[in-house]
Amino acid sequence: MTRSLRQCLRDYLAERRIRRNRLVTKDGHCNIEYGNIKYSSHFTYLLDFWTTFVEIRWRYVTFLFVASFTLSWFIFGLIWYWIARSNGDLKWQNPQSGHISCVDNVEGLTTAFLYSLETQTTIGYGGRAITPHCPGAVALIIIQSLIGAIINCFWCGVVMTKIALPKKRAKTISFSEMAVICPKKDTLCLQIRVANLRKTLMIGSQIYGKLLKTTVTAEGETVIMDQINIDFMVDAGKDNLFFICPLTLYHVIDKSSPFYEIAVDTMHQLAFELVVFLDGTAESTSSSCQVRTSYIPQEIMWGYNFLPIISRSKEGKYRVDFSNFSKVVPVPTAHCASCFHNDKGHHLHDRRGTANPGFEVINIDDPPNGTRM
């Protein structure tokens, strides 16, 4: 029992360390921190205030929403109080009989605040109303009405923009938890799976990858987060994907690939991160969005292939079974890319893979060592 608790604790700490060290999390957030920024640079956020308001968290938007309206009501309430005091309308000023007020029934700070709120929100209970005998009050009610309309329009725009952000559409794009390396059409390929959970298409979808690692140049310079392009493709090509059902994307590991020198027994000892990007335009909103995820060496399974998930019913309809989305099965695979190209019989596993004849899902029992993600 104690050993199992220690093992769970070690696994938790190791997972936490891996999560902290990765640049891009599995859900696409960038784990990067900016430091030593000049104080004057913070004013650039005020200059681009619209983007700042759209990108801040909802709790700050809610606070600023309430604060802006409450503050404007209070400021204009003070101005109405000042106008009433200047005209001698307040109750403690003991106005004479027949005195004409600028605003009826504004007799103190509280009633001035209530009149400001009723004016800006166009409530108008009827107990307090402006009279035409004070030009300053007439001008003030026009100014407050205009400013109130501007505040309403601004916050309506912010809320609608935040609700319609393309990042929300990206939440319905799912990547497989693991990547696999296995043969495909006489080539060794790194494969990942991506699915669109909505029936609406992503128009003009393009997918590509970046391999991030620390390299040392010939001059002895250490380059942190050196970016190497990784091309992904499907059987129909790599541009303008027909993203109507889950796709299995693959990268060919040949002599030009940065994975060519990696072997099954050395991969987990390396330090790199494969970041995968999918760009597209939502069909329903015509807004472009980008989905990101990343894979570290511990999330790449050598010698495995994804289970088929597309089947065809007797009525001729296509069906996607997402229960097999991240399931894998062992397949015969060479120990390294050079072994694959030089000796096709040098395999890590000696078990047959899984076919999918007629687009039918085949139920396969999980292997003893567990391949279910």
C-alpha cells in the first residue's frame, strides 16, 4: 500500500513537471512568461483598449461592466446635486413657496442619484422630472443620455465579441491524446488523429507542425526553442482538407525528417516538443480560428496504430465511433527509421495490425499491456 502511494506520488510529480516544462499545453494554451518589460510598454494596452477588453477574463469584464454604470450614475448624480444646490432646490435650503426647481423632487444626494439612474436607464418613474427653467439642466440631460448610449453600445459590443470569439469554435476540434509511429504505405510515418465534433465544416483547413528543441549550432551557439517545420498530410494531400469526419494525419519519416535519427529505445530520453496547428474558417460564422496541441516524447507511441472508427450502416449512412478515437493497437514496426529503410524485416513487434474492410469497425480486445488511452 505504501509502495503504491509512493508510486502515485512520483507519477503525479513527474506529470506535473512535464506539464510545467511544455511550451504548449494539450488544450492549446502557451506556457510562456514575459519579464522585464518597460513600464511605458504597459500603456500600449490602453492604446489598444478594444483588444484588451475583449481578451480579459469574464470576471474582470463583469466587474468593469458594473463599475462603469455605477460610476457614471454616481458622477452625474453629483452634478445633478450641484445643479439643485445652485438653484436652491434642496430641502435643507428651505426653498420659499412658489420656488421653481430645476428638477422636481430632487431634494438631496440620494434623490439626485436616483434621478441620474432613472435618466440614464430611461426608466422614468414619474416622481422626478426636469423642468424647462434651467438651461444647464437641459444640457446635462442631453449629455448624460448620449454618454449612457455610448456605454451601452460599448459593453454590448464587448460581450457579443467575447461570446463569438473563434477560440470557442476551436473547443470543438479534438486531437488524439497520443501520437503513433508505424508503417503506412511502405513508409514509416508519425500519425495523429483530429476530429471536428460539429457537423458544420471547417473551410480551408490546413494543418502543420513545429518541432521545438534546443540545438547547438556549428559555431557553438545554443538555440533554445529552435523551430523545425513538420509537414502533415492526408491521403488526399496536405492543403484544403475535407474536414467532414475524423482524419488521421501523418508525417513521413524519411531522411529529410528530424525524426529520422530517433529510435524506439532513445526517443523517451530526448527533449523535444511537437506542436501541431490546425487553421481553418468556421462555415457558420466565417471567422478564422487556430487549434493547437502538443506532443512530448512520452506521448508518442512507437509501433502502434490507431483503431478504425468509421463504419457504414446497412442503410448506407456513415457512422463515426468516437469510443475508438484514441485507442491504438500494436503493429509490426522497425526499431528505427534507418532500420526500416535498410532492413524491412527488422521489427519491434511481430503482431498483425487491424484492417477495416468495407468501412466497418472491428472490435478488438485490449492487449495485456494496455493500449487504451
